[in-house]
Amino acid sequence: MKNTQAISVTIPTELAHSLERLQKHKMKNYSAIVTEAVREYVLREEYEELSAFGGKKAKAASIMTEEDIDKAVHEVKKSAKHTKNNR
């Protein structure tokens, strides 16, 4: 079973020339370069989604500063320790 899938994309000519120069300079094939670029793009988009989600949750919990984060972490640790000790 293959772990890859062939796709076809169209990119601007100038970008294609840049990709060709990069491919020659890095001595990597086009697939490796495009795979790396797409992977980084996907990871960045996922990070942005998680960051926005976390930001909304933090705002809802009135966590706005690093000090607020420290307080929240301390409270969670204290609560977990208390729960563990009461078992």
C-alpha cells in the first residue's frame, strides 16, 4: 500500500521558476520540497486554529495575562494534588 498520493497543482510561472532554482540548490526533488511546504502550512493553520480556540477559552475564563495563567495552573495543580491525596 502506498503512503503517498499524486496530485496536480497549478502555480504561477514565477513561483515555478523559484521552485526549480530551490530544487537545484537544495538537491531535493519537487515532491520533497512541496511536501515540506504543505506540511508546514498545515501545521501553522492547525496552530492558528488551536491558538484562537485557546484564546477564546482563556478570555471566557478571564485569563488575560501571564500572571493569570500562572494562577490558573497553580489552582489546577493544587486541585489535582488535593484530589490525589483524598483517594
